[in-house]
Amino acid sequence: MIYERLCNFSSRIPPFSKITRKIDDRDLTRAVRFLSPMMTVTTQGVVAAAYLSASSTLILAMLLLIFFGVSLLLSVPLAAMACLIAYYIVISYPISMMNSYKLGLSEEADLVFEQFILVFQTSGTIFDAIEMIAQSDHPYLSSAFCQILGRISEGVPPETCLMDFAKDQPSDDIRRYFTAIVASLEKKTDLLDTLSGESFEADLALRQKNLELESRLLVVAALVTYVPIMFTLSVSLGGYATNPIVLLIVPIFILLNAVLRTRFSRQFSAYFDRPRDDSILAPTQKEIVTEYDEFLNFMILLGQRLTSGDTLEVALVSVREDIEPKVQSLVDIVNHAIYQEGLSSVEAMDLASKASLGQRVSQMITMISLMCETSTYSAGDRITRIASRLVKRSAIAKERDSIIAAQRMKVYLLTLVSAAVLGMLASLAPFLYIGSFLAEGPALITGPISILDIAPLLGALGITTLSMGYQNTRMVSGPKPVVMALVCTLLFWISFALSSGLMSLNLV
């Protein structure tokens, strides 16, 4: 990993290694410990890398700016800004990476807590619960608990391992739950029952994201629409409207739009579920959400059947006709594996887990299998409790859809107006250059002006408008992004043609 190598290399350079000895950053230290399973870095190495990167960036930026003839008055603040940005990126990377796991850990916290309670109900130990979680395929926790098992095999008490892990991770829910688990002394106590069913951080984070959604949505839409306008004005005033080099901005605009849109989509995942398969052929968010909603209904039915005394095999057959198609196909996989192929329920559930679309559904199938293996009756009560809580959370998450629907028209209007403005600016581009009256620069276009003279700028803005219409529509889950992209492109062309006629710009 490049970051890891940079930190290890920087820690061996004397000037920076001496500076780092006096650094005492609690958050950075905790982040380094949390990330130790993924990369081997030290706090001193991170700080040394930050100073080295900042110094190198400052020197390199100054040399480049001077080489390209930028005045010293402008070069100094630009190089200083680049230096500060480089320092911040390197020093904050471990903390940012740790915090990126915070919501994911909070989402899994209540499920993991239920597994501990289930083990304690059946007279199991903390070690048994840790072993169950290590086998449950939770995104980060399972691998972390596998390492905990390794420490336990070396003679470290399970309680110590659990508390050490709780202190070194960012989720307050995990820390609170594990503290209660250690305090319960491997018994199902009133304290555990009181905390059971609560997922404070995950619910609060979702409500916060819903409150921020409207402003973030409009900010992203504004960035991808106003930046091309600012670029067009800059190019026009600089007299570069006829320069083919402006075409190089097209992939940059498309990439910017895509990054903002996908970052927006990832950050506001509506139902706490993500594709289990991250390849190009991954299912759509709509398909994953449908499976997740149907699976919650299945969990309610299954929990009731298990509570009434049925085994997992019998309960799956009983609820099969009452569930919806996507989950019904998963249950059919289990039933076929058990009754036709003679596999155990654990093996059959593992096949269904691998066939699911969503990552969270896959985890819950594995968890149900492990719970039923421990105690079918107790598992039924826990499954029902978990399902009812997730249904409430899903209802909160669906507020996101109503917020997006309310803002969709604003984004459409902003996109269409931007397309029209870009068309108008494209026709005005040859007439906006005034640099020749003030200083030396590109030659002013004189005489009859045709569309061929500004073909580079026109092509760049046309492609950008097409991409903007498509990606903005995708961002707000619009029904026909291709149609919207074509409408924006046509509006751009109409605006350009009308404005060109007024400015006597020859279209042929």
C-alpha cells in the first residue's frame, strides 16, 4: 500500500522523525491501532509522512509555478495552499478511514449484541459468542473477531480482548454494548435486556443524513451545473474559444459529475444495504432494496414459526407460500438443498446466503443459521425482535425517497436552465474576449465568424451538457435519464442557435 510505504519511509528520515517525537494526538493514535489489521503504520510515521508530503509539495509547487511564469506574488500563496492541503490529507487519512467504518459498525452493533444475548441464554460463554460472530460474515467485525480468537489462543482473557477492541474503534454503540456484555458476567441480565433493541448511532446518523439531504443534493447539482458556466466564461474572456485544447476539459467534467453523483449515492444508502457483488454486473439499488424489504417480512414470519416450536427446516417449508418472489427463491434454494441434496441446514443456508443480492441480507441469513444452531426457540424470539426494529429503521430511511422526490423538480429545473445558459454563452464566446485591448494575448477573432471557429468549445459544452442531464437525473433517481440528457442537449442547441442569430454568428 502506497500510504503505508510513505509512512514507513518518512519515519526513517531524521529531520521529520525528530519532530514527531513530541506529537500527542489521541484520535490519530486510536485510528492507527484500529487500522492495524489492515496496514502497519505508527503515529510517528503518519506525522512524519505528513511533514514530508507538505514540504515536498511546497517545493514542487513553487518550482512548477515559477517554471510556467507565474508571478511570485501569486506563486507563494498557491504553493502554501497546496502544502497545507497535502499535510491535511496525509495526517487525516487514518482518522478518516476509521470514521468511515463508524456507521457500518453501528449498523452491525445491534445484531452482534443479540448474538451475545442468545449465547448467554443458552449458558454459553463470551468465547462462544466471539466464535459465533467470527463465523457470521459481518464486514469488519468478523475479521476483527478472528484476530481476537488468535489473541485468546495465546492466553489473553476474552474479556480483555473485547474491551481492548471496544476502546480502539469509533462506534459509541459498540463500546456501550461490549461494556455491558463484560459487566454481565456471561449472564442474561436486566441491563442487557434494557439495551437490547436500541441502535442509537445508526438511527441518529440516518436522521441526520435525511436532514442534510436537501442541501447536499442542491449543492451537488449546483456544482456540476455552474462549474461548466464558469469555465465557459473563463475560456471566452481569455480568447481560447477556438483552441482545440478546450476539448480536454470534457473528461474532467464528466469525471467530476460522476464522482459527485456516486459519492452522493454511497453516502446516502437508503436501506443500510449494499450489493454483495461489487463487480460491474452488480444488481441495482432498487433490486437490493426490494429484496431487503421482502426479507424483513420473511424474518417476521420465520420468527413466529420458530417461537411456536417449529424447527428451522419445518418453519422454512411453512412460510414458503406466504413470502414474496425474491425471498421465495432463496427459501427454495434452502429447501432443495435440505430435502433433495441431503445437505444440513447450515450448508443449505450458506448456499442461500451466497445467492442473495444484498450484503446485509446475506449476513442475516448466516446469522439466522448460527442462531438456530444454538437454540431454535430463543432464535425465534430474537429474529422477531431484530426484524421489528429493522422495519422501523427502514421506515425512517424511506423518508429519503420523499425528500428526493420533493427536490427532483428543482434539480431538473437547474439542469435545464444550465443547458440553456451554456448554449447562450457558447454563442457569445467569440465576442467576450477583451484581452487584446488590455494586454498581449491570443489574437481577437475579426471578420465573419462561423460555427467552425468555435467548434472545440461548442463540442466540449455539448458533451458536458449531455452528461450533466444524464447524471443529474440518475442522482435524483429520475425515471428516464437518457431522455433528460437528450432534452438538455436539444435545449443547449436551441439556445445556441437563437442567440447566434441575434449575434450574427454564421451557423454554416
